[in-house]
Amino acid sequence: MNIGNVEIKGFAALAPMAGVADRAMREICAEYGCGFSVGELASAKGITLGDKKSSELLFCSENCGIQGSQLFGCDPDIMAEATKKALEYNPKFIDINMGCPAPKVAASGGGSSLMKNPSLAKKIVEAVVKASTVPVTVKMRAGWDIDCLNAPYLAALCEEAGAQAITVHGRTKKQMYAPPVNYDIIAEVKKSVKIPVIANGDVCDAKTANQMYEKTGCDFVMVGRGAMGNPFVFEEINAFFEKRGYVKPTLEERLNICIKQIKLMKKYKPPHNAILEARKHTAWYLSGIEGAAALRKMCGEISSMDDIKAICEKALERNRDLW
């Protein structure tokens, strides 16, 4: 698949999960075959006002492989100005968020709110395309609610405005993350445009990735929550479609990658912040093992790397005969 002039390899991308898919996670996922990733959504207004946090979200690391920068906002001029600033960080493409359901984002007129205002959405795409020297993509949802499933119409408008790929999360804004995923609406988007369509929603392994491809006819899939504590999912999906063997990582390998990811987090963020965020990441890596509930409780009290290593050692002790 190509996004404009950017060649994408593999079969699955990492979703731009705010507060989760940070630089460390993106780098780890790239190691395991992630086709591309999108940085955490950044406020266009914050970028233009010089907000340090917003600017940090735009950083693109060579170790992340192909990465785009995602912006949200509702003013075409501000989105265009933010795009020019984002380009200073050398993203391979600029992604416009029209799907975030978070109240803070939607209430500001950005994110999924743009699905209720297609004409404004088109103007934003036109402004960003004009300001950008790299391809522009759009991420949206199926619609605002069950009575407004307008993703096919909006996708066509975005294509007319110059977007070179569309990502569709097959849920409405009102659904948030509740089931089910609407495969039919993604398939309709695919029929409504000629540019690549990336499908997002409950892809967590090779089986669900294959199901998404078959039911929607999409060009690529995007993995969100299925990659939390499981960067290996990209290698699993790639192996399936490349018709080669896949060996599930041992628990020891999983936990070693967990520690590696958290060390990267400490390298890229204030150590205290990294350790606090490590609580959730460590818990995700422990998902599905014997005694996971008790171990996750311990994760809530992590305050140092030694705590993380102790939890990992305990996990190995309890599961040595099962892995």
C-alpha cells in the first residue's frame, strides 16, 4: 500500500492512542513489524501557541519507522499553521483527526465533532493539504451516532479535498468503544473512494485482522488496544498473510520487552512520569497469565524499576510450568 508517495510495508499499523502509543511503544511495535504508526493526537491550537506538550507529541523518531503526526482542531487556518510547524519534525504524513470521541476534544469542535459538519471538515482538509509538503490522511469514525452513519460521504469529500488515505474506526462517536464494530460501513467507505482505506476496530490478532480484510475489502488494518502489552501482534499478522510460521513469544520474552519499553519511556520522559505510566503498561503485558489479577494489583503500586522487575520475576515463578 502507498500513502501518496510513501510506500507502506506489512499488513497492520499502530493506532494513535492518546496516553498509550507514545514514542517508546511506537519504537517497540516497529521492531515487530508495524507497517506505520501515527503519533498521539496533538492540538493544532496548542501547537500554534507554542505549547511544549503539544510540540513534544509531534516528535518523529527514526526508530519508529514510518510515522505520521496527527492534529486535531476545527479552524482551517489554525490547522494549516499547525501543519507547517508539525512538518519541522519530519513526519512522513499529516493525519487529521475526525474521530476522537473524547469529550474534551469533541466539545472543542474537533475530533468526531467534525463528522457533524462535513463542509467544515472539507475546508480543513483543503487547508492542511495546501500547507503540507507530505501526504495528508484523515482518521474518522463510522459516524456521530446510529442516525448519522456518514463516513462514506465524508470520506469522499476528504478525497476531493486532497486526502490520500482514509482510516475508519467502525464505531460511532456515541458508541465510544462498545461493541459491535460496523464492518459494512467500512466496506461502504472503501467503495466510495479510490484512495487507500485503513480499517480500525477490534483487530487484536491474525484471525481478527483477516476478518477485517475479508469483510471490508480494506487496504490495510490498524491495531489499537490489541497492541497494548502485545507489540508481537504485528509479527503475528505479518506471518499469517506472508504464509510463514509464527512462534508465540515466551512469557520471559514478553516481560523482557516490557522492561525494555519502560526503560525507553524513562529515557524519553521525566522518570517519575514514566514510572507512573509504566503501571498500566506492565499490567497489559501480564494479561492472560496465571495470577494476573493479583499481579495487576501490584502494578498499581509501582514506584521504581526494581518494583517492575520484582513483579516480572513473580510472574515467571507462578507460570514457569505453563509457558
